[in-house]
Amino acid sequence: MFDVVSRYKHPEGKPTPGMTIEELRKKGFSMTEGQWLTRILFLESIAGVPGMVAATVRHLQSLRLMRRDNGWIHTCLEEAENERMHLMTFITVKKPSIWIRGLILGAQGVYYNLFFLSYLFAPRVCHRFVGYLEEEAVLTYTRAIADVENGHFPEWHNRPAPNIAIDYWRLPANATMLDVLYAVRSDETSHRFVNHSLANLNPSTDVNPFALREPDMHLKGQKISFDREESEDFVQRSHEIMQKQMEKMK
């Protein structure tokens, strides 16, 4: 459904050698800049919802039950802000049409409320769903990177990165849109790992293993998530690292 709405096309077969960019796009082996941006803008406008909803629900729950949240709220808010910055970056490249804005408005209204109700009763299922959503985002950016590097998306090959992207990701001054795609894909990989890991925990009692630090990208690239025991070990190691740092400061 998401592919249909965003008009995403990416056939599994290989194109005939020697095909021009126009022929590749006509046959569906590549997409135009407008088609890529339509998918990306729609994806990011939806991806920014779950983190804010989860943080809101857990914030209100913490106030209502008068107990600590075990570090989940901050991670959820951080994810929502990061996804919003993805959107802010890509709309500097092209402003969405009235049609896309209307589509996003309707989808956001439905999705926010459905996710809110779902998170009240099944937070683990919601985090698992978001993990799969992030897998789709990783796949989208992986294919976009491949199209740029293979010459099927020449508009972004040497296009300078927007200033907002250079500032946010601390990219070099000569960074290009390809660098931005790599940075965004790295973020989505992190969100995939975090949400699949949170889905393995008890949201009422378990400590968020990412409250103090996150594993490096090598680990996130090798594993899809922490299981519950691995999360507990990671929390323990994080406390040990903090304790050693505090001892050095004395």
C-alpha cells in the first residue's frame, strides 16, 4: 500500500545494458528526483509519529502512576526529533505539492490516533511494527544510494548537501546529497535496532538499554536487535563505564 501511495517502483530484474536514464525510468528500473522525494517525504512524515506518540503515552503514564520511566521517554523523543530533521532536510530540496501535503495530513491524522490507541494496549507490538517500518526505510535509502552510485539518479550525484544537513550531521562543507543519504540510512539503521530491541523487553519493568549510550554501528549492522538478556548486560556495562569515568574525575 505504501509503495502504491508513494508511486515507488523497483523491479527485481536487471536492466538491459546500455539503456539510457530515460529508458530506465520508463521501464521502471529507476525513478525521477520527484518520485524519490515523494516517497522519502511521505516516509519521513509517517516515521516521525511513533516516537512522539510513545513518548507522550509513557510521559502521561509516568505522571499518572507517579513512578520513573526507566529511560524510555528520552529515546522515543530523540527518535521523533531525528525523523523530523530528515523531513526538514529533504523539503529544502523540493517543496511537496498540495496533493502530497493533503495525503500526509490525512495519513498523519489516522496513523497518530491508531498508533496512540495501539500503544496503550500493546506497546511491544508497536515497537516491533516500527522496527519493520525502519527496515523499509533502510531498504529505501539503500536503493537510493545504489541508484546514485550506479548513475541511475544523476541529479544527486554531485548535488551539494543542504546547509541544514551539514549542520545537523556535521558533514564536511563539500558534502553531497549522497553523503546525506548515507547519514540518513545510518539513522534508520539505529532506529530499526532500537525498536526491535525495545520490542523484546517488558515495557513496564525493564530499563531502556539505550538511555545511557548506544552500541556502535558495527554491532547494529551485524545484529537486528538485543534480546532481553543482552539488553540487561548492556545496561550493566554502561553503568560500569560510567562508574570508571566518575572515579577518574575524582
